[in-house]
Amino acid sequence: MTTLERLKNWLETERGRWPAIAAEAGVTYNWITRLMQGRIQNPGVDRVERLSTVMRREKRRANRKQKVSPPGASTSPPAQL
């Protein structure tokens, strides 16, 4: 799978967040929309790299959130009965 394919798959899962992703990557929402519609044949390395950087950053954030225990959660094993 190419970087562009991975990026498009990720963007599909983040559809409601495209405006924020676009702003963070320094591209327009319209550009992401056209990319996902297949209207951009050659998206350019620079833009793909900027979006990939955002994708990697977001995935790291999501992984960190999963590792953090919710408030009040016990870290000790359950008591034996």
C-alpha cells in the first residue's frame, strides 16, 4: 500500500475532521475534498507529506489516549475471592 493510499484510507475514517486536518497540514478543505473525489491525479509530494505528518501525529495521540487509564480506575489487580 502506498503512502497516498494509506493517507486516503485514514482521511476516509476522519471525514468529519477534514477542516481541522486541512488547517493543521496547511492545505485547504477543498483540496482534501477534491483529492478524495479522485479529481486530483497528481497531489504532489509536499502536500502528501504534510498530510502524512498530521496523520502520524494523530495516530500517536490516539495511541497515547488508549494507554491512559480513566480517572478513578484501579491499577492494582482485582482481589482474589
